[in-house]
Amino acid sequence: MEADEPGNATLARRAWVALCAVVALHLGLLSYFAPWRVMLSTEPVVVVDYSLHAYQVERARVAFRSWGGHLWAWDPYMRASLKI
């Protein structure tokens, strides 16, 4: 099949419409669960486990910089008080 056949144009148009629909759905759900006024503000996004994730990111940054670039690290204080 050649690229300029009518069937290929229809298929390409459908693929483009599907992609636009997925992107629109993604942006709609994103704006519902994380409003733009919250995401674009200078205040930190404080939710239930924000402090845990902020700590994890900081520990990972320290590990990657100072421990030879390994993609793993051990922190005995991370979630040490977690009760199961």
C-alpha cells in the first residue's frame, strides 16, 4: 500500500483523533486530581505522604552524588517506625 491511498489517510486521521482524545482525557484528569493553581504555586504540595517522598528524593540525591553513582542506597531510618 502506498502512503497516499485514501485508506491510509483515514487511518492516520483516526489515529490523530485518538491521540488527541487521550491527551485531552489525560489533561482533564490531571486538572481534576491536581488543580493547576496548586501545581503552579510556589507552595509545596502537602498531602498525606508528601514528606516521605520529599525525604526519599533527598536521600536518593545524596546517594547518587556521594556514594559513587550507585542506583541503590540503604537508609536504616527510612520508614523505620512503620508498623505492619
